[in-house]
Amino acid sequence: MENLMGLLRIHVIRGVNLAVRDVCSSDPYVVVKMGKQKLKTRVIKKNINPEWNDDLTLSIVDPKLPVLIRVYDKDTFSLDDKMGDAEFDISQFIEVVKMRLDNLPSGTIIRKIQPSRENCLAEESCIVWANGKVVQNVFLRLKHVETGEVELQLEWIDIPGSRGL
């Protein structure tokens, strides 16, 4: 715990146009992995456009590690089917958090990250000062699958007594 920098809350908002893995739909859930940490959302039954609105919180020790997102279709009598994956880097988000911004108007865009071959962004991602916090809205295009995107929102949580940024 002495190496803990803080917490990253990942609000898994929704999936869009996910792949069909059952007869005519899927029962999707998301697994978030960073280093040895692994968290998952609840399963949404029979829906290729699920709205999870689940908060998952990672302990950040090494901000250089990528965050991996995997989407699965829950199956009862067989292994869960893969429905794509994506990864993202939190280094630019951490840089903005380190700026220790205060007294900015809520909604101020601090940094914009463009989609490129080096990331899984489906569209421009903005890091914003909102209600006294740094948040980043992320729309990821899933790889290794025919279709699908996942929308997330990142938020940094300082922990009193931690190493901090």
C-alpha cells in the first residue's frame, strides 16, 4: 500500500452495437484489468446495446500500465464467448491530474486526445474539469471482433496518506 498513488474510478457507461454471440442477442459484461487487478460489471441479459452504469475502482501503483477492457457474453453451459477487447493509456489523464487545477469553471476542456492507430479511441476523448474533479470521457472501439464500442468515464480519487501524484 505504500506505493499506492490513488484510485481510478472507471464508470462503465454502456456498450454500443456489440456483437451477437447467442441466437439473436448477447448477455454482455465487461472485465477491466490493470496489472494483477481484475474487476467486472454485472451481466445485462439479451442486449447488444447494454447500459451498465457500473463503477469499478482500480488502485493505481504504476500509471504506465495500460488498462485492458474485455467484453464477454455470459453463457450458462459453456465458456463465456469473447466479444472484443480494447486498451487505453492513462498517462495523459494522470498528467492533467498532476496539474492540481482549481478554480476553473466546470466544463473546461483541459486536453483533447485524438483517435489514432496507437489507441482504441472511436472518437476524440476530452479530459475535462467538472464539478471540482478531473474526468475523461472515453469511447473505445473494440478489437478482435466484427463490431462494438464501449463508453467509459474516468475519474481520479486522491487517497489521504497515499504516495499521491
